[in-house]
Amino acid sequence: MKYGLLVTGAPYSSPAPHSALRFAHTLLSRGHTLAGVFFYQEGVLNASSLMCPPQDETHLCRAWAALNEEYGVALEVCIAAALRRGVLDEREAHRHGLTQHSMQAPFELTGLGQLLALQQRCDRFITFA
């Protein structure tokens, strides 16, 4: 079965990102496919390279990046929601005249059209809010 995930909860203030990450690992370990993860609303903060959780907590940004590295799962971030919250990749920072960027690779800025495309190519689409 092919799954897609939508994460709208902020790291460390909502259980949504951690639950989504555990769910992703579980479904992949059981032979299912994860077509992609879309981060929206406060969920875009999961892509920030500036988070520094205590050493005894899961570093969610790095954990999502590791999921991408191990399984090739696309990590798509809503550009409008990200810009509002100061999560920019290098190209967007340059476009807006900023000298710094805060989005961690392999997260990618995309539009809501990518969310709809992800939903259409999945058998199941689950929201973690």
C-alpha cells in the first residue's frame, strides 16, 4: 500500500511530528511505500536547521532527514507557510534579500499543488495535526 503523510504540528510543542515519524518507520518496516511527507502550517518548523533540542530528545529535523536518506522519502514544505515562519532555503533567502537561510536539506520548498499531487498518488493519506 502506498501512503502519504501531512504534518501540521510544530516540533516539541505538538506530538504530531514525532507520531508521524514513528508511523513512517513502522509502515516502511512492514513493506509499505511512503510516497512523501508534506509539512504545512506549524509543521514547516520541522525543516528548520536552527532547532537544538536537548541531547536526550529526538532531533526531529535530523530524524526526518535520516528517513529521507534511508528510504528516499520526499520531504516537501509548503513555501507560503514556511516563509511566514522564517523557514527559507538558500534560494528564497537570496530572493528576499536575506543573508541567511534556515531550511535543512533534504527538505524542499513546494506549493500546495504538490500536496494535491501527493494525495492523488497514494492509497492512504494520513494527517498528523
